[in-house]
Amino acid sequence: MQGTVLDGTNNFFTILCDDNIVRLCSLKGKVLKSDVRYYNALAPGDIVEVAQDALDSHKGQITSLVPRKNEFVRWNIKKRCPQLLAANLDFIILVTTSDEPPFRPRFIDRALMQAEAQNITPVVVCNKCDLPSYSNKDFQSRVKIWKDLGYTMLHVSAKTGEGLRAVAQLLENRTSAFVGQSGVGKSSLINALAGSETLRTGTLSQKYDRGAHTTTKGTLNKIIINNLISGKQDVRAAIIDTPGIRRFVLHDIAAEDVALYFREFSPIVGTCAFGMSCTHTNEDGCKILEAVHAGIITEERYESWQRIKNEIATQSWED
């Protein structure tokens, strides 16, 4: 039979099988063939073939992986290999805040790039819109830049419920992964959507003004969101809650290709006087620089492009 990976560690995975039984399944040997050596063999959202245990109907063994529609990956610095965060997605939900923890626009720029590279539709969800800092000029300016680039922007508060209906309507009958730095409220948002304390949530670390890691492994949660979708029954959403990430490092994107994954850069790349060899820093006839001077590309995004490109080239990633 087939099943969907809900979570797992150390070659043991919780699988929701086609017969609606959740089984603990082992993965033995090199069953899964891949050209890439991932930190983890499977991710929440993966579809696998399962053989039921002959002695225990709630156990089984994974025999193969059904080819993925897509996958969302980041580079794991400690293990020096790519890490699968989620698979077979309709959306990547990038959760950010204006404060608590501090706003990090380049985190979102990197994650948007990774989503673009892997052909997954990203959505930026700005949580904690009830905070006074939400009207901060710098925060609102960056949010407007992403909106003007065509990214879907949703403004919500898991605490007050503001904006949750729009999120629920987007996620209806879809599979999405919530990604963000620790403390932005991913688990709290999922609990608010479900109308229950489905997931463990935590408080911000006072010492470092960062979020505490309350989600230690990625988990796929199938929740009912009837309370937010009026006039419908049994409305469901499959949401993967990923562990909080303090530093999102890009995977399989070369420094010279960064511009290809910036929406406002990519149509211009290759049209400079020096073609694809242009560094977009000081050359005469550089169309990227002309676009910056004309205001078509904002200075904030140009600076972000420069920093991300340098990070990849030097392998020196900033928080």
C-alpha cells in the first residue's frame, strides 16, 4: 500500500497509510535511490510504498519512494549536506514578524529564492500584526517591496485571530509547509487555524531575543478548518510544521546565479553590455544598475542580492 510520511527520525517514520491506519515504519538499507546525499532520507509529505508487518498491523517497512512532485530543501551547515524540509507541496508559507523575534528580511529573501529555484509557490505571512511595531516604517517598506513583486502577502495575528480566514481559504485542501525563524509563531498559527492546541508552542528566549525551538522535527498535520470556512463541512488542510531556522542557507544555487532567482532581476539578466559575464557592480551598460538607478529595482533588494551572492561565494553566512 501507499502512505504519506507524517514525521520521522533515525530511519523510523510515522506513515498515514491508504487504509487510514497510522503505522510506525522502518527504512532499512539503501532502499531509496537518490543522486543527492540528504541529511534525512525522507521528509513530511513524501509518499512511500509500505509493506505491512506480518505480526503487527500498526507497523510496517518502507519499500520505495514515490517520485516527488517537488521538495523544499536548505543547506545544513553542521552536517554539510542538504536537508529535506518538506515534499509534494502546493505552497511554502514563509512566516515572519515585525518584532519578537527581530525582523530579518534577508531570511525571507533567501527562502523566496529557494522556493523559486524549486518551482514551489511561496506565500509570505506576516504574523503578530497586533504588535505596535507592526506599523514600523522599515518593516512596512520591505513588505510593500515583496507585494509589488507579485508575492502573496497575508497579515495575521495568531493571538487575536485577525487575518486567519484568508490563510484558511488559501490552505483549503492543499499541502503547505510553514517555514520561518524560531519564535515567529508557526505552531501558534497552526493551532489557531485548527481551533485547538494541536502543537506545542513556546515563548521567546529573553536572553537572546530569539525564539526557543519548540518544534524539533518536521511534522505533517492534517487539520480541520471548518471554523474559519463558513458554509462548508469537513474542510481540511495538510500543514507541515518545520523546526525553527535561525539561519536559512541556500542549497544548490551558485553565487553567479543568484540574480536568476530575484524576480525583478531575472528578466534583465543577460541583456547587459557584457552579457552573462557582467558582475552588475560597476560596468558601463549594466542593465541591472540602470534598473536600480531608475527605481525599477529597489536599493534594498539590490543590497540583499549583493550580500547573498557574497555569502555563497565566501561560504560565510550571516544571521
